[in-house]
Amino acid sequence: MCGIAGFCNFQENFLYEQDKWQRVLVEMREAIAHRGPDQTGEYLRRTVGLAHTRLSIRDLSGGAQPLVRRAHGEEYGIVYNGEVYNAQELTAELEK
């Protein structure tokens, strides 16, 4: 079972004290480390911080989180807990 943690405040700019908030994310992640020993990650931006600890069950080599993608000049980051068991079917459908 994976673990996720984070914070969000649209009135705050966490990057002004980036080192402090990065430490907070690491401490949050370490508090839930027992939920996933296989991989960890953090994502810190102006108004949001996300942390993830992973227990690898499926997609052992390609499931790194936080997932970060850029599209149309914007950056999107997520962490999630769960498995997409019909990923092959969904991929085939989306590639049509």
C-alpha cells in the first residue's frame, strides 16, 4: 500500500522558503514510510507540496511518483494511491 501526503494553500508561496517546505515534505513522507519502502518522491511548487512513498506491485520500473507532465505551457503534478488494473485496455483505447 502506498502513502501520499501534501499541502496546498493558494494564498502562500512555498518557494519563498523552499528549503523549509522541502524538509516538511520529507518529514511527512518519512512519517508514512512504512506504507511503501520501494520508492519515494516530493514535488514542491508555489502553492502546493506533494509527497509519495511507494510499494511496487505493478509497473515495477515505470511507476515513479509524483507524476509530472507539461502540456500547453503548464505543469501538472499528481500523486495517487491505487493501481490501474486495466491499463493495457485503456492504453489501447486512448491510442485509437
